[in-house]
Amino acid sequence: MDLATLKSFNWSVMTPEFIILGVAAALTLIDLFLPKKQDRRFLGWIGILGILAAIISVASLLNTEATSILDDSFTLDAFGKAFKLILLVGAGLVMFLAVSYDAKEGLEDYRGEFYYLFLTALLGAMVMTSSGDLITLFIGLELLTVSSYVLAGIRKHNLKSNESAMKYVINGGISTAITLFGMSYVYGLTGTTNLYQISQTLSAVTDAQHAYLLGLSFLMIFVGLSFKLGAAPFHMWAPDVYQGAPTPVTAFLSVISKSAGFVIVIRLLIAVFYNAAPTGANGQGILFKMQDYLAVIAAVTMIVGNVVALKQSDIKRMFAYSSIAHAGYLLVALTTLSSNMLFSIWFYLLAYMLMNLGAFAVIQLISEQAGSTKIADFAGLYRRSPVLAVIMGILLISLAGFPGTAGFIGKLNIFVGAFYGTPHYVLASIMIATTVVSYFYYFGVMTQMFFRPAADERKLNIPFGLVVVLLVAVVGSVLFGVAPNIALDFLNNLQ
């Protein structure tokens, strides 16, 4: 590729990625030359400014028509814009958590590494949203996951953190190998890594043996990515990693990493398998034949996540299983393949980002003062800080899916979508039943906050960073619960 060709590309569509890359590189160099005893918390504020600049950059590109560069390996389309905003807003809130994080075994010796590794992981997730090629998808995925491995074990002298990192690396390596093996079948059958060309080639496949290989490829890719999503029965790493990692890292894994996981699932499964090997009167692709497999994974994920969460006494482990359950709800939307699927998944991830990060802000504050992450530490929170208890209550009922909250609208969209086209009555019934089960463990936390005596009467001082996260979370959860059409209109107006 000559210089004239490189200059001809519309590089402005990659401005958000360039901003994050530049800030991450700058933080790396600054951290390298700072004195060892210098407080590095200000690097987090620089990271926040970089994320805000990237959000402004994405906003300026909203009216830009869909553009592809680098032989269609990078595509800025409505899908990429919508999911980048979720990733960037969520990343900004996580960074506010990080600059306020001050646990006994905190990040004091590793703050610099945390900030630029976090931005590197975010960059990988953003690359995935705009990838139009298997290679760029995989590079984005590895940039995200390798950075996540280090972040999970960043407290080098903490045994739980070491354990979480080891389990994450082993499970992540296995899942990556399985995913890559499935991708190799797709490349072998098509001779290209470009997603558009793959879709065009596979839509003409009629050979039964090729269709069989595509089925194997689908199963391997989906199983490999199910590890990333924390979907049962590939979820066993999640509770230990969530518990052992620092709270900002746990928040990052539960929101940013999960959102990126669904991004790559949608990009791959829809682009590659939606029209692949069409058969029958309707000419439906192989993805429609795999709906039963998707439905089984979704059902098992919802059941396991919600039922096992009932027995947890540690708040971070409870939220780990809650995260598994929410992955199950999102898989219901994916299973239905309805016309409303993309909006349902995008809106639910938006709602989940707000209510989950807000809850983790409260968890971080309580656990720092108590020195543990037990649910019992929330006892008497209403007497210590009524406003904080009410905010946590609103976020919990949003997670549970009560009317008037964004969580309710998100679940309602997915539930209604289960009846589009071919109705999925059993899956919809399991979704309702497991949602009711979730009330017990969410309300268990609320019982501690409002109806149990406080073991610690000390007042809580809320750092500025956590105030920002809580305000954005509670306002967003209520706003999108009362006026969800704001999000719908926004998505419909994207080009």
C-alpha cells in the first residue's frame, strides 16, 4: 500500500481510537519518568479527560455516513457509533471509580499501570465495535483480554487477586484457542478474512459437507465467546475473578468487557452465519438452525446465575452471579433474532451499565470502610447515609426489573421480542421465573440496608468521583425507565 493510498483514507473516522491510543501512550511515558513516590492519581484525571474527548469525537461523527477504510477492515457505522458510546461512558465512570479507590490493599503502587492498561483494554473494545475483518476483530479481542488479565491480578501481593488472575488467564486462553479454531474453519471455507466477503461467499454454500463444517465452526466460536460473556456452563471463572480483583476492575469486567463480548458475538454471528448455507423455503441461514442451542445456553445461564446468587454472602460474588444472569437475559434477545434484537441488546447494555456501575460505586465505598465485601456490611446503611441507601435501593430495583426503571424497560424489550416470528414460550417463561428469583437476593441487600441495625455507626464520606458515578447512574436509570423513547429515537436517527 503506497503513501498516496494511505493519504486517501478518511482517517477522521478513527479519531476516537487515536485519542484513546494517544492518551494511553502519554500516560505510559509519564508514569515511566515520574518519581516512584509521586502520587499518580492525577494520571487518572488525564485519562478521564481523554475519554471525554473521545466521547465528544464520537458525538461529532454521529451524522457521518457509514464509512469503511483499510480495505473494509475498519468500518464506522451506526452499530459502531452506538456501542462505542456505551463503552466510552462506561469507561469514564469506571475511571471515576478508580481515582476514588482507596482500599487497604489498593492500587497505590500500581496506579499508573492501572490507568494505561485500562485505556488499552478500552481501545481493544472500541476496535472490535468497528471491525469488518476477522483479523482486526481478533486483535481487538486480544488487546482487551490480555490487558484484563493483568488488571485482574494487579495487586501482586494479594493472594485472592493472584488466584483470580490465574483462573482468568487459563480460562481466557482456552476460550481464545477455541474461538480461533472456529474462525480458522470459516477462513478455510471462504479464503478471506473480510466479514462482508465471508457473508457473500457463505450465502451461496449448498454443499452438505461445507454446511456441516460451518455448524462445527459456529459451535466452537460461540462456545469460545461464551467464556468471555460469562455464560453458563462456561462461567466458573467469573465469581472468583470478580471477588479477587479490585472493585474498579470488577466493575470494568462486569460492564465494559461484557459489552465488548456481545459486540463481537453480534459482529461474528450475524455477519458470518446469518445467511450462511441457506436452506428451506425461506432460505434461512445456519444461525436460525442453531436457535435451539442458543436457547439452551440462555436458559441455563439465567437459571444458574440467579439460583446460585441466592446462596452468596459476599456482595461481589453475588454480583458476579447476577452478571451471569444478565448475560442470560441478553442471550434471550440474541436467540430470538427478531427485528428488534439490536435495539434490545443495546438498550439493555446501556441500562445495565448505569445500574451496575452505580451499585459498584456503593460497594466500593462500603467495602473500603468495612475492610471486607460481605453483604452483612450493608446493615444499617439507611441510618448512616439515607441518601446513599435510597440511591442503592433505586439501582437494585432497576437491576431486579421493577417498573419505572431502565432495567424494567430493558427486560420488557427482550421479553416482547421473544414472541416475534417464531415464539419462544419456554424461554420467555424461564426469563420471568428467574427474574422473580432475582428479587430475593436483591431485596436481601435492601433488607440489610433498611431493616438491620448498623454494626458500624461511622458516617460515610463520599469522594467526588463516586458522587459523579452515582448521579449519572441513578438519573440515567430513572430517565430511561420513564422516557425510553429518548434512546430509541437516538438509535433510529444514527446513520
